[in-house]
Amino acid sequence: MKTSTQRGFTLIELVVVIIILGIIAVTALPKFLNVSQDAQVSSVKATGGAFKSGINLARAVWATRVGSGPAENLPTFGGSEAGEMDFNDAGWPAQHYFTDDEASPQLDNVEDCISVWEALFEGDEPGVSNSNSSDETDYKANYISPNQCRFNFNDNQNLSIYYDSRNGQVSVDSDPNS
């Protein structure tokens, strides 16, 4: 009768495999930890691109319907009052109020920043609120004198979208460590 011998891994072989797996984990782990931060950066870049597109589209409507000078309650997006915007002398969105009667609308406070954001995105997503508010929104708006806004991403305050209504500039600060 034959006896079979079972052969398994030696302790040395198991230790070597564990060390190799540890080295792989140490080199791969940081890559997986940055996935959340990369997703936040991508989200802010996408929102900034959508904001810039909305600003440019609103400007195109102003150029087509008005052409020069300020405009108040200009139907820009859809047919309701929610889609009306006020434009400054240079033709850039400055605010969204349908009760005002200003000769020359200006972006001059945080409420104006929020109103432009909400008119461009036509809804609650992505949400924005005043930087002093305790509301849980995606972005916090700050007014920067003169005629500029910064929308800080709530999950990472180093990520933000900047808007200058003097020249229509929209930029995204997407360095999560700045």
C-alpha cells in the first residue's frame, strides 16, 4: 500500500508571500485613498464648466436681444420669471430679481451671487447658500468687491468657482491642497 505525502507551504514561503502582499498594498493604498479627493475635484470642475456655459449662454441671449447697455428682467432661460436675468453695462449676468427697477444692475452683494447661480442652474442642484448660513448646501457663496463672487465647495473649502461680472471670467480653483 502506498502512502501519499502531502506537501504544503513552508513557513518561509508564507512569510515571503505576506511581505510581497504588504509591499503591493503600501504602494497601491495611497492611490485608492485619493479617489474621494479626485471625485471632488472632478465635481467642482464639471460644475464650473456648467456655470461658465450658462454665463456664456446668457451673454449670447443679451447680445442677440439687447446688444449694448444694461438690461433688466431679460427672459434668458425659459419663459418664466425664474429664467429672467439682469445684465450689467458690459452685458454680463449681474443678478436675478424680477421686482427691482434698477437703471444699471450690478453684482454687489452675496444675494446677487446666489441669484445668478440659481438662475443659471434653474433649481436646487447643485445647491448654494450664503457663506454665513448653516444650510447644508453643495457650495457657499462669498461676495468679493467689486462685482465678483467665489463659490466654495462645501466638502473642501480649497475647491472653488470664481465669477467676475465685470468681464464674464469664470475660473475653477481645483487644487485641493492650496
